[in-house]
Amino acid sequence: MLVLLAMSTLAAALAPPQRDDETTSSTTTTSAADNVTTGGELVTAKLDSRAEKPKTIRIPLGDQLALTVTSKRAGQVQIAGLGLVDDVAPLSPARFDVFADHAGRYELRFTEPKRKLGLLVFRDR
């Protein structure tokens, strides 16, 4: 064990130092999210699976949604169309962090028993 520690220390000492200057290069990629207005806001929302009526949450494009879903029973919550699923339990809410990068309507569902909890609407400002 000591030999391994000595070898790793020697290797770190012989390695060339990393330069941290402003002359480093970077690569820029373009995506669909680049077309969204920058400077969006963080929107927080909470849903309770026991609500009688599904709730609609409207989010302007370019904003970030921090969604928390609570439930008295264990299961899974799904945001259909975005491919997002999270477990939920009485003491552990489902949490989603979603960037509204394109317009659309996405249904929030409790998977077992199948039940609509709400609707996310991403729209222009």
C-alpha cells in the first residue's frame, strides 16, 4: 500500500503543471436552445396528487421550471412527451427541473393508477 502511495505521489510530482491562463481555446456548439431568449427566470411550482382537478402550469419560453409533486402513496410521476419520470412517496416528493426551450403541451401523469395530475404549457412570452 505504501509503495502504491509513493508511486502515485512521484507520478503527480513529475506530471507537467496545468496552465490556467486566458489563452485556452474552447469549442462552441449551436443547438435549438440557442434560439431561446436568454435571461429567463426560475419558476417554482408544486403539485399535490390528491388535488381534485388537474392543474395547468404555464411557463414562458426561456424559463426554468423547478417542479415538486407530492403524494400520499408511492408511485411514479411522468411528464409525457419529455421522457421524464421520477419516483414519489409520502416523504419523498418527485422533483423535476425542466428548461422550457420549445413551445408545447406536456401532460403530468401519476403512472399507477393512471391519473392526470396536470399540464405543462411552454409558450412564447
